[in-house]
Amino acid sequence: MPPSVGPRERLALVLLYQAGVRLRTDPPLPPDWRRDLPRETVAALDAYRTAVAQWHRTAWQQIDQQATQPAPGQYGFPSQVAYTALLQPPTSLECPEDAGARLGVALTRVLLVYAEGVAQAEAARH
């Protein structure tokens, strides 16, 4: 049991263990997703992050161009066809699981790359 666990957490862990639940023993995430990865893999993950960001930008541009906003945070579409077209963007995006498998990295690293990209995009907006 981890030393930093308090009494409540310890009780929860004991109860889970008694119930037959086995906790994962995955190593903790590295503080930096780039750690211990070959340069080529880091470059490929950076390219994936860029592709995800571009895909999201394009999707939101299409929504902004085609949708009406009847109220803040709500979108309306001129027709069902226009709405369906927006759900099927012209470029496909590799899912995180497939990117991790292709690059031979854990899904958690791919998600950390994605999270870093989201944080950078938010910081750029403000």
C-alpha cells in the first residue's frame, strides 16, 4: 500500500481487496510524456497533436460558418443534412488508441500529448 495513503483511503483499498478487486500496478506516469522516448517517437506524437489540433480547428470553423447561435452555447443548423455533414468531417482522425499502438506507446502518453495540446490552445486564446 502506498505510504501517502490516509486512513480513509487505506480502508477503501482494504475493502476493495477483500471484495476481490485487484488494483492495477502500472508504473506512475512520467512528469513529462517525452521522457525515455526515442526522438522519432516524440516527433510522431508531436505530429499527432498537431493533426488533432488542426482537425478540431477545422471542425469548429465549419460549425461557426454553418450554424446559427440562438443562445450562447447553443447551435442551430439550417437543415438535418447540414448537421449530418458536420458530423462527418472531410478528413479522418486517427483515434488515440490506434496512435499509441502504431507508435508503440501507452495510451496514457498519447492522452498526455493531447492534454498538453489542449492546454497550449487554451493558453493561446487568453
